[in-house]
Amino acid sequence: MPSSNRTSTKKPLLPGNSHLYQERNKIVNELNSICDHMSIELGLETVVFTGSKLPCDSYAGRLGSKTGLNIAKELEWNELQTQVAVKAQNTQITCMPNTTIENPKKNKTLARAYVTKSLNELYIKAGGIGKIQFKNWENQKMEVVGWPEEIPFQKAGKQNKKNLDQIIDCILENKITFQSF
């Protein structure tokens, strides 16, 4: 049995979108099977938050492996599920909205999440749209200020723990900003 925690829609889908409802349920069930398989076969725990951007559809859900869902519950991400749905309605999904990472230097996973979230927030605050596009950064009409000179400007997933810790220090000290030009 798939391990999901789906919240059904309170408002009906528009009549013309009922096929999307059926397709969504089919794919959600397939995703649940994949999450369970990844847990059993690979030891990889997952949590997937979903939210509909269809008009008159307040669907929000959370699915994943049993352990992944327990971790999400432990981290009190219940509100995140609702926030994802609200953000989806406005098509402004951001990384871990309104979630505070208490000790970002605790391990590499938390450090990556903190750096990614913080940089995207700073980028949007400076007028950037969406997430930072590291691949095409030289084509952006924005510059990063206060970035440690010895660390390449690339996404958090490509940084080592030492670099992540140094970037976190700069973020916490408000040294890193983005400026349009």
C-alpha cells in the first residue's frame, strides 16, 4: 500500500479539468510506488510536496516513503504542504518557504539547503526572477557582491563542506548581496 498523505480538494475542479484530476491521481500513485521502491531498494527516503495551480483547485498533498514522511512530520513540515499549495496557486514556488534551518553547519545536507534557500531569497529580493541560473550567470543583468573570492560562484550542490560553511558565514554576516546593473 503506498504511503501517502494526500489532502483532497475542497473546491471542485472545473468541469473541463476532470481528466486532469484522474491523470493527477494516476501519477501520484505511480510516484508513491517509486518512493516506496527507492526506500526499499536504495535506502533513499523521499518527501514530495504537491500543490495545484489550476483555478478552483485547492489540492495539496504530501507523498513519499514511510521514513521520509515521518521525517517531514518530525520537522513539523505539515504547514509546508499548505504553503506549497498556496504558492502553486500564485506560481511562485520557492525552496523551503518559511522554513528556518536552525543549525545550517550541522552537516552538508543542511548547509546545501540553507545556502540554496538563502541565495535564492537574496536574488529575488534584489529583483531576480525565480531561482539563480548559475549556468548562465554571466548573461544575467545582476552581480553578486561579497562572495568569497577563493570560492567559485556555483550552486551549493557543487560546493564542498568547507566552502559551504564559509558561504554560510558570509550570508549570516549579511556580506552577500545581489545588485542589478
